[in-house]
Amino acid sequence: MNAPPPSTQFFAPRAKIFPRKVDGFFRRLKWAVMAVTLTIYYVTPWLRWDRGPYSPDQAVLVDIAHRRFYMFAIEIWPHEFYYVAGLLVMAALGLFLVTSAVGRAWCGYACPQTVWTDLFVHVERWIDGDRNAQARLDAAPWGPAKAAKRFAKWGLWLAISAATGGAWIFYFADAPALARALAAGTAPYVAYATIALLTATTFTLGGLLREQVCIYMCPWPRIQTAMMDEQSLGVTYKYWRGEPRSHGVKRGPDLAAMAAGATVGDCIDCAACVQVCPTGIDIREGPQIGCITCGLCIDACDAVMAKLDRAPKLIGYTTEADVRRGLAGTPAVAPIKRLLRPRTLVYLLVWAGIGCGMLFALGTREHLGLSVLQARNPIWVRLSDGRIRNAYTVKLRNMEARPRRVTLSFSGIDGAIWDEDGTVRKAGPSLRLTVPADQVLTRQLFLAAPAAGPVRQDLIFTATAADPGSEGELVHDVAHFERPQP
């Protein structure tokens, strides 16, 4: 294969995008979603939740050191990772549901890349001015005024990025204590490294790359078509109503064409929809990978149609099925009927089923756990009185925020007694232990039994709660008692 000529370009050079300010329903919706999502992200680590004296009081905490995940009244232990897996599955199904119903609405409103990019764009507009002022400043040579604006903008971007990285690490440690340590310079090095990394990525992705992430880096635009059908809503230019386009307010050649009986569409080719688009696409060219269905082009076009005294929604959320109805001159289907169809109902039922199942499991889970593991080196020991002793590693898990007394017993072998510390015999088949609050008590225990008996004998260990209010709560585990060959 011959090499291409040196002048061949495989990618178009990036055209800088300066989105114009717009107002309308979808812009206000984006403001609301941005305010809610950023508030949740920045404020959540500082919320408190009283769990008693034995557990942290941070409402949402990923406690890696103690292998816990706290979310208000819910505490997830390492052996309950299936709850996290269930949440991830629900998040994926929720994304499928939203995409099936309203296309890339997640991308247009709630995706972190969109939220932070939108925030950075507003900071840029506040400092540099609107679209035309930004374009003029970008084309102007460097000077004191341009440098002052650039450094002011980059400084605010950097502050937002640092706050973003700092907020993230507060989810993994007590936020007030970590904040004091960061200010004093005594925090772990990994905290500073994480903040630096997240600051750099937020600044780069949200401030510099922007739409390049949505168009080239994100895989979701290439997957979403599998989730959509002809009933999925998407931002659509109604070309059957807008074409052929005129140029500006209908005057001159357009009036002459209308006088001659020619049809002129509602679109006046003002390019307002292109100017407000955060990815710089022209929605009139049809569905594109760069469209994140944010609806800003709808607001811009509606404002123009209002000035021309034309019907709104020349650009609007429409389905492929409604496009065919529009071409045929029939009315569109009601939005509720678009949403209530087999695909979205299946996604919703599966999503709700997983959520209900997790809530049921969470509400009925046991707060006391028992794990017994037989020691294998040595498997058995013969005592001076002829008895055979086996060793076991017993783990008692207390999932409540208070110490608990637990009675540990066994069944399945006659004549056996506990030998708790390997030297002092304890008569009887039960032991009384105290398990600290919200912890796992690990003890090595010994069980001595007569030498006569099967080589391998099954044992059932039982842990029974003995503290007031928990009588009757018990858990079991199965192990074995082994003897030497006769």
C-alpha cells in the first residue's frame, strides 16, 4: 500500500466554538439541573448523620480503611458488595431507559462533562463577553487586556477544578478533619496527589477540550442507537415546515417568490440554532453524533419564531414516527404515549424490580454474622488425656452500632468441650463473647472431643444474640471435626 501524500488530512482541524447566550425553557432547565447536581456533589460530604458513638457521623462516606460504605442510615459491608453491583446495574438500566425515551438527555443535562463544561462556559462568558466579544478577543493579538482576561478566566477555572478534586476526596475521609489537615499541610500525600490529578483533568476536559470529549472521546454516542427506536424523542429540525429557507425577515427576493406563488418555509437561515449549540453543530443537517439533545437550539429558534409571529417548535423534541406524520400532514402522538411503550416499560419494570429486591434484602438482612474456618496446620492434636483437639478461626460480625453479647455453641458431636485459649478447659458446649460495635471479632478457639469417633465429623456452629432486645437472633455456619486414622 502506498503512503498517502504528506498533505493528506485524516481529521478536520478543530473549529473554536463560542456559544451564544440564550434564554428559554430548556436553558432554565439546564440551570436547575446544574444547580442541583453541583450542590449534591459539593455539599454531600459535609452532611452529618448520627450513628452513635461507635461509627462515623458523616452522612456519605467510603471508609476504605475499615472497608465500609455509609449512606445515611445504610451501611454496606465488604461481603455485601452485591448492593453496589445492584446500584451499578440500576444506573445502567436507568441510562438505557432515559435514552430509549428521550435520547441523549443524560448527556445534555446531567453528565458531569456537560455540567462542568457548562459552568466553565458561563465563567468564560462572564469575563470575555458573549459570542461576538469572545471571537474578537480570541482573534486579537496578545496584550495587557487580553492577558488579564485570560488569566482571570483560567484562575477561576483552576479554582473550580481544585474545588472539584477536593470535594471528591472528602467522600473518602471525615470532611472537616481532612480539610483541616489539607490546610495545615499534614494530610496524606495521596490526598494532594488525587486533588492535583482531578484538578488537571477537570480543567482540561471541562475548560479546554469541551465538545471534543462528547464527539470523539465518549463512547456513549456510538452505543445509544441500540437503545433508541422510531418512538424515541430527539431534537429534530422539522424540515417539512422550514424548507425552503428564506434569508432574514421575508423581504426582497423572498417576497417576490411568494408573490409568484412559490412556497417559502419558516426557517430564515438566521443560524441562531448553530450559534447557541455547545458542540457547534447545525441541527438542520439532521441527526448527528455531536448533538447532546440539550434543547438550547429549541430555545433560540422559538425566540426567532416569536419575533416573526410564527408557530414555535420549528426545532423541537420529535420522534421518527412523528416526522413521518408531519410529512403526511397528520398530528403528532401525545408525549405520554411516546413514553409508555413496551421498550420503556420493560426497562422501567426491570429497573424497579432490582430496586425493590435490593430494598427488601436490605430490610431483612441479618445484623449478626458467623464464619468458622478450621485450621489445617496441624489438623488435629492429641492431648495428654487422650482427647483430640481441633483449632478453628471464628469470626463474629456485629453490624449494629452497639456492642453485643453473643453465645457461641456447637452441635453434632457428643462429649466435646471448648478449649478457648488452648490451656484452660471450659466445660459445656457454649461460650459467651462480646463483639464490639460495628466490628468483626476474630478469635482462635479450640475444641476438644473424645478420640473415639468418625475420622471426619460434621459440626454446626451457632451464634445467638444474648443482649436485651435481640433474643432469638441467631446465625449458623458448618465446619468439621477431624480425628487421626484408627
